[in-house]
Amino acid sequence: MGIRLGGIVIDANDLDLLARFWSGLLGLEITRREDGWISLGPDLALQSVPEPKTVKNRIHFDLIADDFAVTIARATALGATPIGGLQENLWQVWRDPEGNEFCICVS
């Protein structure tokens, strides 16, 4: 019997806010919408939860940017905020509009 990763799900208080952010940042279309659930492309989804994010994520995305400057400008315009500066000239930690951490990496 095998096992495989079916996708990644991000908890959200405001599904529409995070759907706009992640679809805009990653260029993913909304592929499914139900009460409390939005799928973006085949592998990423958002689910509605009542509690806010309160601690640092234990798992995060490393997003590889073809053009770092363009990507951080787009992330900022979509509502992301940086946490500190560029590390080792390779990556920068960011928060999405609900505080979920992710990294934008130089390709």
C-alpha cells in the first residue's frame, strides 16, 4: 500500500483574502469553492478556521523567484510583509496577510 501527498492546506480566517493573496502571488486559479474551502490549482487549498494564527509556523513554503525584485514587489502589493532583510543573499522571510510565514528565495 502506497501513500502520497495530496496537497497542502492553509488555515484561514478570511478565505477570500488569502485566496486573493496566494492566487495572485503564485498565479493559481481558484479551481474549487465550497463553504469553508477554496482550492487553488491542484495542490494548494485554504480552509476556514475560527481561531487566529498565534505562533510561528512549523512548516513553511520556500518560493523560488525568477525575478526577486518583481516577486517581492508583487508580494508587498498583495499584502505580504517582510520579516527582516535578505539572508545570505539567498532568501527573505515574509508573512502573508494573516501572518503565515513563507520565504522568497533568489533563484
